[in-house]
Amino acid sequence: MAGKEQVKQDILDAYHFRHATKEFDSNKKVSDDDFRFIMETGRLSPSSFGFEPWRFVVIQNPELRKKIKNTAWGAYGKLPEASHFVVILARTKKDTKYDSQYLQDHFKNVKHLPEDHMAKYLEKIEQFQKVDFDLLEGTRPLYDWAGKQTYLALGNMMTAAAQIGVDSCPIEGFDINKMNTLLDEEGLLEDGRFSISVMVAFGYRVKDPAPKTRRPYEDIVKFV
């Protein structure tokens, strides 16, 4: 029991440690091993129906970092100082519609579903997309739905980073059309199969933040 209690406390300590770091120390770099660990927690994250509708683009090129800094206002104070900077892409309707080639390949060659099982599973997905969540009208609903999945990975990566003493900052401060134009020019959107969802910087803080504040437990959690 003591072991479990210690694990629980370590996890809560990590949540208290984590904050949206506004200024990174450019002289401190996350080790390759630690960063690989953080990315692995993203890769292993859950996604609805197991789609894995994401890609994590690690921006190392100094020129591209500069372009992103000058395009996304939320990144301006994080680049180039952040040790690692990740653009998280969400798959678009081209890849997430129930009859897409991506899903056929994904369930056959990654999930290794038998053909009869895969056919039934795709029927359930078709029902979900057409009726349950009404996701097929236009291109935006399925992209937004995929974007929700990327935030599961984002949260896991930030928490994992905090558990090993690495700081992070999620970034939504950008014009989505301008960022997509930039990323498309860099050949990262694969003919419209991806669109930007969110970005995140990793590194080490320059100064400690103010104590964390949250609404009371009783105001957030309701038992009925």
C-alpha cells in the first residue's frame, strides 16, 4: 500500500510542478532519452476507435523555428529558447472518414483486424460518424473531432514531462490558416491529409511560477 500511495503522491506532485512555462532557459536542453520518453507517452495515448489521428512534428530546423515564431503569436516568447518544439497535427476528413484508405490500412496492417471483424468495425464507425456525432457535413467536424484526440496525447506528454522535471507549454496562439499555409509550404500536411491542431514547447523554466490555483474539488466534482 505504501508503494501505491507514493506513486499517487508522485503523480500529484508532478501536476503541481507543471505549469504553462512562458520563458525557457536556452542553455538547458532536454536529453535525447528524456525527449524520446515524452514522445513515447504521446504515441501510446488512447484515441477514439484507435484511429491514432495525429502526427507529432518536432521542429529542429532553426529557419523553420523562426518562421513559426513570426507566424504564431503564441510561440513568439518560446522560440528559439525552448529545447524542443512540437507541432501536433490532426488527420483530416481525407484520412478519418469511415471509408478512407488510411483507416483500411490502419485496421488491417497496424491493428491486424480480421477482414470480417474489420468490416463490422467500420460499419460501427460509419454509424458513429453519420448519426451518433453527425460528423460528415463539411470538412470541419471530423477535423475538430480528430483534434480532440490530439489533446489526449498532448496532456499525457505534458504530464510525463512534469514527472521527470521537464517543463512545457501548450500553445493555441496562432492563426490556423496562416500556420497551415506555412506548414503546407514546408511539405508537412501531405496534400491536405493533416491540419494543425496545437503546439507544445518543452524545456526548462527560467523562474518558478506563482503557486497553482484551481477551483475547489467540491465545485468541480459532482456525485449524483
